[in-house]
Amino acid sequence: MPPELSQQELSALRAQLNDWASELGFQQLGVTSIDLGEHEEYLQRWLAAGYHGSMDYMAAHGTKRSRPEELLHGTCAVLSVRMDYVTHDTQPLTVLDSPERAYVSRYALGRDYHKLIRNRLAALAKRIAKEAGGGQYRAFVDSAPVLERAIAERAGLGWIAKNTMLINDKAGSWFFLGEIYTDLPLPTDPPQHSKHCGSCTACLEICPTQAFTGPFELDARRCISYLTIEHKGSIDPELRPLMGNRVFGCDDCQLVCPWNKFAQLTNESDFAPRHGLDSADLVSLFLWDEATFLKNTEGSAIRRIGHERWLRNLAVALGNGPPSQSAREALASRADHPSELVREHVVWALAQFKA
């Protein structure tokens, strides 16, 4: 049972949350109710269209994703936080224009954000519980069936834009989100009702694989982030040439967004690039054996795809790059790789050099 606090006590507690969140490194905190009806309808349409591809987990939990109380009984309010993650100018456009280099989505260059943010949220929850005299709290960081962008929009942290990212008018979209479900009936913040994308369609037009079926709708099956991270099998040969040198995720729809001129740099040292991954060359990364891969991706979000898919993605990027001698030799060194998936993409890459 949640502690019995008066409305005045709850309001006073809510007023303290912003300062506590800031002390823990969060740039913003908002509170919302558990009514996500509009977003539930959108999710059901999106799933029915098959846009989730092989991400079966998106449909596996029924309505728990859009009804917080079903996921955690007793939940009546959700705290939503955001944390900026770009540590300095990693020159993403320069890397994208250098076909011999590997482009890694900027969020994955440093330490895996899941654990860091979850620990901060746990500290926040502990402080709230102490001040409130109890209550139920559970933190989530992209780790359960939670509609995090819908919740953030409802909590006033920004709006879900045409590129399906959450955009904040003072910070762009280069930030992580996290949530705390609670049975404490905290006062809620006004939701972001307006979407300030205007007539701009830059994000829809820039997508290398044309993954957007229209404004606010993404077909994940064509999205490079899905193909390089979520998708476990062979990448559609028709999409491979469109992927360029993007080996883990894709940021194009954020890079072109005019709102990201307001993006803020973070002081979180854990998010700083590791092992030169902000501008590493493809050949060097492709030559990592599994032990090196595991060592260099320890504590990184990249590790989750495993060495096999890492090589698959790099083979595609090498095939899209200049046919140098070093690229040929690197690919040839994996021609007899135990994985059929790797061999297939190596053969494709080498064939591009002969085309």
C-alpha cells in the first residue's frame, strides 16, 4: 500500500523531484498518469501492419506495454526522465562521408546507458521512498514492455516527431529516457500536445533505406538500426548497398533535424567514445577476433549483437566501401568463417568489388 499523504504533501514532494533528478545527472523529469489510450491504438495499428519485423517481443506482452498498471499492479503514476548523451562533437557527418570508416550510432560509442541510468533511477526511487515514507517503485530503461516515448510525451518532456523520435524544443533528441512506475499518486505535469515539426520533412527524405512510410510511421524492417541491431538473420541484398558504412545503428534522421541545433553536450564521462569507435576504420574492426570483440565491447551496448552479427554488418559496409587491397584481404580472411551468415555477407561484399 502507498503511504497516505495529503495533496499538499504530494505537491511538496513533486516540487523536490526536479532538484533530485538534476543532482543525479538527469536533465529533465516529468510525471504523468497511466492513460496511454491514444498511443495504444497507434501501437496496435503498427503491429498489425507488421512493421515490427522480427521483434516479436513488441507484441508478446499484450496490453502490458500500453497499460502500466497491468505490468506493475498498483501503478498510478509514472516518472519520466531524460539524460543527454553526446559528450563532444564526434563529427558524425565526416565519418559518414568517409566510406572506409565505420559509423556507429552516437548513443553506443561509450558505456551502455542501461545500467548507468537504471542505477540513477534506483537512487532516485530510494530517495522518494524515504521522503514519502514508503511506496512501490520500479525503474525501467528500455528493459521491459514500456512505451517510453509515449510516456515522455505525456509527461511533457517533448513530442514524438515525424521520425518517431522524441524531440525536446530546448535539447533536440540526443538523449536517453528512463521511467519509474509508482503507486504514489503524484501530481502530474501537462502533456506535450503540440508537435512542432511544422512542414519539415527532412528526416523522412534523408533516410537511406526510405524506412518511413509517412510522417510519424516507421517500417522497422527497412530501418538500418533494426537491420544492424535487432535483425538476426541475413540482410536483404536490396537494402545492403543503401546502408553505406553504418555498422551499428543509424542517426541520419536526427542529424538532419533542425531541432538538434539545440542539443546539449553532457558531462557524463561514461558516454565518451571508447576504443576510437567514433571514427575507426572498417578493416581494423573486421579483423577483431571474438575475444577482442568481447574485450573491446565490455560494458558497451554493441556487445548485445555478438561477434557474428558484428562481422555481418562490417562485411556489408566493406562491400559498400572502396575496393582497397586491405579490404579484399580482410574479407578473404573470413571467407571460411564457421558462420554461414558471415560467409554469405563476405561473398556479397567481395562481389561488389568485381561489379
